[in-house]
Amino acid sequence: MGTLSEKKIAILTEDGFEEIELTSPRQALIDAGAITHIVSPKQGTVRAKEGNEWKGTYTVDKHLNEVSASDYDGLLLPGGVISPDKLRTNEQVLSFVKEFFRSGKPVAAICHGPQTLINAEVVEGRKMTSVAAIRKDLMNAGAQWEDSEVVTDEGLVTSRTPADLPAFNAKIVEEFAEGKHEGQHA
């Protein structure tokens, strides 16, 4: 099988994620041999967007109440404006995210996805990128923001927009394959 043979990756999302920021990385992970689960605090299905338009509906594989970070080898946070805004105000989501950092597991976030990481209080001192709209938010939370297609810091992978997906996808496969990172912490 691939580099991620049998590794389990949680894709944490809510209604309003940017469709390509879930589907493209998910396919790259599956192609590398990973098992992916869409995890959500919402039951049943989550709805995607493409820009301002509502798009596809995706089945939630695992409700957040059913899982813990110990069930997974890595975490992916797709962007979009609405989903990260919902996730970042949910204490159960923030606890789930923090546990990945505490256990040194790789975490990847694209576009607005890092907003959830800000509220989980795991960005201080970390090298990161994001969509330009949340650059100041990350900097105010103590992140070292840079305008690059993909930034990696001890198992934390971030990218700006769908245009960066080829680089983001390659890097998340690499980081998830490496496994735990000593410098990844809450």
C-alpha cells in the first residue's frame, strides 16, 4: 500500500467548509493509503461551499462524541469561512484539537482552517500561513505568519488557498507519514 498505509486521519469540519479543501487533501491521503473519517459535532451530513455557493453534502463518518484524538494519527482542518467559525467556538472541538498537539500528532489546516487553532491556543510561536483575511488574527495570537504556499513547523502544516493544494497535499502526506513530532505541543 502507500506511505500512509492504514494510518487514520480525522477531517474535522462543520457546515460551510470549502469543498475542494476537503476533497482534494482527502483524495491525496486515500491515494497514499490512509483511512479518513469526516468528524463533526454535527450529526448526519455536512454541507460544502464553493466560494459563496452551496455545493455537495458529505456524510459524517464519526460524530465528535464518538471519537478522541487517540483514535487517529493526524488531523486535517479544511477552510471555508463558515465551518472554522463554527468549530472555533465549540469547546469540545477545541479539546479534540488540543489533544492532537499534546500527543505530538501532525495537524494540517488550510485557508480559514487555522482559526480553530487560534481558539485552541496552539499557534503561539509557530510558523504558519493562511488566507490573507486571517493573517492579523494569527499574528495577534502569536504565530509567525508568512506568505508562502505551504509552511511546516514540527508537524503543523498550513497553506493559504485552493491554489496551494498541490503543495499542501504533498506536504501533509509527508508529515502524516513521519508521525509524531517532538516539537508539536499544546
